[in-house]
Amino acid sequence: MASVLELSDVSVVRDGNPILKSVDWTVDGDERWVVLGPNGAGKTTMLQIASAMVHPTSGKAQILDDRLGKVDVFELRPRIGFASSAMAKKIPQNETVLNVVLTAAYSVTGRWNEEYEEIDTRRAQRVLGEWKLDALENRRFGDLSDGEQKRVQIARSVMTDPELLLLDEPAASLDVGARERLLQLLGGFALAPHAPAIVMVTHHVEEIPPGFGHALLLKGGSVQAAGPIADVITSQNLSETFDIDLVVEHKDERFTARAA
């Protein structure tokens, strides 16, 4: 399948400090990738490039057949779903759950004077149902639990049927129950034939849902390993990436890691 994201020799430098260093990475349209690495490894910066929010200092970033720097990003961004804690902070706390998802149709984060067709409302309600949020559509976003807010963010990101879905630490800060509910839904979505290419950043192998077949490890802005998930998420690779001896186990499509 054709690639939806291709980074070629991509570097990002800020205030003289290298954030990404000569990154080569390709994501095909039928792939689901997880990106792991220590704090400061450059994971979020890679997602910002993939979402057309940040341009590389050097190298080439090809997103959905368009080269970053030679495309109108305001036309490109609506084709990309993006859920992150930074995006959540832009959502008005008093907005209803239905409107949080519905406003994705206009790429805005708060209901204003825009008008929506009945098909938009039905689509938003269907997406809420898919993410087990239909009973919450009239609740205020700010009144939801962390787990519910995370699911609303993802529902919003898939509202427009994106061709590429980017998730920045979707399970961060969740308790075990909320995390497992989210990972069940993410795993089911990843396995669905209509799902777009997905890239998910996480800090923990325990947060990798079933259905993700590829992984990339970042350390100090450089790619340590990339490829099929079983080849990448290994004790040796994670030990070298996180600078600690780790034992990685893989059972029933889930990973665990602990100190050796």
C-alpha cells in the first residue's frame, strides 16, 4: 500500500539544540505504529511534523502525497486526525461532548456561529457510540473523568474520517480500569478494515493495544530501531533505548517490561 508518511533525513534544531537527527521513516496506509522512547527523545516533535504543525529544519517530510513546505497546510491538516493533551487544553470546558466532536467538521474547538447539517450531527453521534460515549453527549467536557476525556479526544480526531490518525500518549494518567477500556477500544479500531494508518506515541509498552504491528524506538532524536513490532520491542532494544537492563515479555498480544 502507498505510504501516508515519509520522513527522509529529517532533522529539527531549536535554539541550536538538535531535537531530531537525520530520521528516516515510512508509514504505509494499512500500518499501525507505536513510537516509544525516553523523555526528550523527540517523539512529540515527530508527531508535530506528521500533523503538519512543525516543519523540519532539514530533510523532506512527505505527508499524504504532499511535501511539507510545498503544500497549503490548512488544506492538509483536516485530512489528519490528531489527539493530544495539548489539543485537549484548547477545548472549552463547558462545551458539550457532542459539540466537542461535532466541531471537528470545521476544525474548530468551540461552537460559535458555524452551521452543521443533520448528516454531521448523525456522524458525530455514531462516532460517540463507537467509542462508548453516546450516554455522555450532553455532558460538559470539563465534567468528564480523564478516561472519558481521552476517549472524547479520539472520537473527535476520527470524526472527519482522517487518512492518518496521530495519538500522543492517549493512555497517559489513566488508572488501570480506564486504560484497559481505552486499549480495548483502540485495539478494536486498529483491527477494523476501514481504519486509517495510525501512529501512537507512548512511554510504556503496557499501553500498546492489540492490532499494532510496527514499532519505532527513539533515543536522543535518533532512530534506534524500527520495523515489525515483535522484532523491535525486545529486551535488548528497550534496554539500549532506556539505558537500563529490561526484561520484555509478549503474551496474548500485549507487552510488559520490568527491570532485569
